[in-house]
Amino acid sequence: MTASEFTRIEFPSRSLPEAAEDMWSDLPTYSHELLCRYSTGNGSLYHFDGSQWWHHASKRTSNLCNLISKCHLTSELLVGDPPESSIWVEIEFTKDALVILTESMRSTAAMRHLEENKSDTFLNDPVCIQNRIRALPTELRRIVGKVWFPHDNGQALINAIRSGARVYGVSDGSASRGSATHGWKLARGPADPLAIKGCGPVDGHLPSAFRAEMQGQLAVLIVSSLLVAARGIRKANIVSLCDNRATLRRMAEHSRNLRVRDHTESEVDLYLIYRDWIQKKHVQCESKWVKGHQDRHQLIQDIDDEGLLNMEVDRLATLAYTCPDVERTTIAGDVLQQEVYSIWINGTKITTKLKQQVINRCGEEPLRQYMLHKHRLSEGKMEGINWTALQRYLNSLSPPRRATQVKLQHNWIPTKGFLFLQRRESCNKCPLCKTSVETAQHVRKCRESKVYNYRQDRLRALS
């Protein structure tokens, strides 16, 4: 018995029941794929065969029996995509026509199911790219950041993917003064007016440029997967560009089995999300390194397309620092579904240098007591020291100079006065002014003209 015969027998008065959309929201899967769209404007049916769309013209008929329409079985290849105003429909194949039974409510139900269950099964349901991004979990939307869509909602990119043309997914990251940002773009080439682009913050305690680069690559993967899934494309090929070799090496490890020690590696949360999305196989990325900031050493006309794309996303990453529509870096973070657990210290999620952070935390209190006693500091003075700025300054020095600076700060530097007490020097006087005993305090306050002028020049440079 066909669906049409069942309808006529069970509902002879032709008053069909109207099922509420909520009746479908608990179904994560369906018995068949949804492959047809119907245009109410021209009465045509558009059928997707897995790689391209086919157009079925409307068929004239006098008796529809509460059906929407009938279309010819014969079809012709459609260039592009169906009209945006077309709707997804349920159909039935008969011996002489394609019968359009009713409008499908699966798209709306899939979105409601996604909001309630936060499931990834929506990738198989026909929902537009904007709705897919809005339906992402909060933590993934923050990873993607602010997104700008072209007026065609990515249709040009879809056409390029289907035709086999090259589509680039390029990203860049930036870290400065305790915060970080990333920028990314899906484009057919430099200065593409129909590109999808975005930028956003990179969360965490003192996020590194490496984390920013990884988040940019992850944003490219998520958005490209959502874009091709919205149009029913399987295993789309894109060229993923990045100017950080370490990021590309890390992302290339997605195919190996996970180990327990992987959770101790840097940015494991982003890596696990990338691994989860790449295994969905909606997008196949050809990762490629591109030299960054080529405009610093070359003329613009001498830079290739990949270098120009890198410059564009570099500007997007810089824009994220000041754009009012982009959120700012926060030290708080969430335990993501893919990572299962994470380690927090003093209310901050640890995403990098886990071993060093744990060691620092274990020795924090003894070191604090040592500093209070040695330098006779009060609790107020300890709180008033900008430890982050001090650490950043020490990290900027070479190891020998860093060791000398730490010794000077803690009065461990081997001055003439200290060495004289150990009988390792015959004189305890300062070798510059030759009047005062050389101590750690005297090194900072020596009045000899050359030393005094050097200190003043350094202070003016810092101010």
C-alpha cells in the first residue's frame, strides 16, 4: 500500500491531522535521508544525489488529493543550489511521477533537539550555516568567535568546493600582555568579497601564541564542517594554511591513539576538540605552512596568494583586540566534553606547562614565607608587587643575564664586599667609585657618573 492509498483510506474526509513539531524533537535519527527541496514559486522539485542537485519540472495534474504537487521523473542537472525560498519536503516515488507529500519539519525539530541535548547529530540535518553556529555549545561558539558572513551566505564557497576549485582555510594567532586573539577566514583567494571570516578571544591564564594559533585552526575546521554539512557535501577538501609549524605538527597527530600522558601536553583541550571534529570526516584538510609577515621584507606585488591570505588573517587577529563586537580574554574556562577533566589552580584552568604549574603550586607557600622573611616584606607589599610583569621581564632575558638579575634581586650576587668576607678578594671597595664597600645595595645606588647616567637612561627608557 502506498502512502497516497493509506491517506485516502484512513482519512476519507480529507482532513489530515496536524502533528506538533514537538512530536519529532526526541528523535535523534530518522529512517531515511532528507534529499528533496520544493519551490512554491515555480513548482519545481530539487533532488540531491549526494554530490549535486537535479531539477524536476512540475507535472500538470487535476487531482492532488491533499498532496502538494507532482513532478516529472526525468530531471536535468542544476547549476548551483536550489532557491533559498525552497522548503524541504517528504516525497514518494511512483511509476509515473514524484509525489510531494508534505513539508518536512525535520529541520526545525533538529534545531530544538540540538538546543535541548547539545548533540552533534545535527550535522546530518539540513539547517543553514548561521543556525548551525548559533546551535553550537557555548564553549565552541566562543572558540569560533565573531563570524561575518557574505551576502550569499557562503554559496560561492560551496560552488567552488563542488567544482573542485581550491578553497583556503587560513588562520593566525596573536598574544600580547596577558591576552590573546585569533583570526580566520574561508576564502577562494586573497581579497575574496564572498569569504566567511571571523575572529575572537583566546581564554586562559596568560594564553600563548601557540594556543592562539591552535584555536584559529580549530575555528576553521568547525566552520568549514558546518558549512559543507549544511549543503549535504561529504568529505570536502580545503587547504588549511598556518604560519606556525608546531601547530601543524600537533594537529597532524589526530589520527594516532590517545595516551594517558596526552593530558599533560600543552593545549590538550583544543587538540581533543580538533581530533573529535576531524574524525567526523566532513572536511579533509590539506595542512600547509606559510611564511608569516612577508610584507615586512617583500613588496606586496611579490607576495603569493597564500602569503596575502596570511596577512589578511593577521589583521583580523589584531582587530579582535579592539573590535567592540568581539569578547575579551578571560582566565576562566570550562571543562570541555572532549577532554573529560582538567586541572584548576587558584580558580584558573591550566592549559599549558602543566608539570611546571603543579611544581610552582607545590612550592608556592614555602617560597612566599622565604620572601617575607629574607626581604622583610609585609603582606601588603607582597600583594603590591606585579609578579606577572616581573616574570615577563625575566623571561625576556638570556639565561646568563636572567641568572645575574635573580641573584641581584635576592642579594646573592658575588659583590666585592661578600667575596672579601670569604677571603677571596683583597679589597672590598667598589671598583668604580673606589670609595664605598661594594654590596648588593651599593650596586643599585653607586654615584659614579657613568653608572648613574646608565641607570637614569634605563629609567627614562622604561617610562
